[in-house]
Amino acid sequence: MATGDRDLAVVGFKKSSYSSTQGATCVEIALPGGMVTGPISIRDSKRPTGPTLHIHPAAYTAFTQALARGELTRAAA
């Protein structure tokens, strides 16, 4: 489960504080830190061995700031 020079099992994922306790909408992120550099990784915590999305830190910052400002809405199901 390696991405570039970092092993995501070592970096570790953190579950979002907004994730559902029933497991319906669980998201985990792994942020670069310390000597680790590179993209921010996002995955579905219900599928830890499934696909992982890797995005540039600046894109992640822009995304989270837009969320905080209320600029993004949930898509209709």
C-alpha cells in the first residue's frame, strides 16, 4: 500500500470527526507530516484496502476552506 516514498500504513489514517457512528459516511485522511511529504490521502474507512484518493495539499486546503465558507452543497441522491 505504498504511494511514492511513503507507506500509508506507517503514516496512518485519521477518521473524520464528522463521520457517522453507524458507518454510513466514514472518511479517513492521511496528512503529510514530519519528514513525510507528498499528497494528502483520502479513503472510505469501511474499505481500508480499497481505492485511495491522493490530492495536492493546496487543493485540499482550498476544498476544506470552501466547505467552511458554505460554498459547497451536497448533491441530490
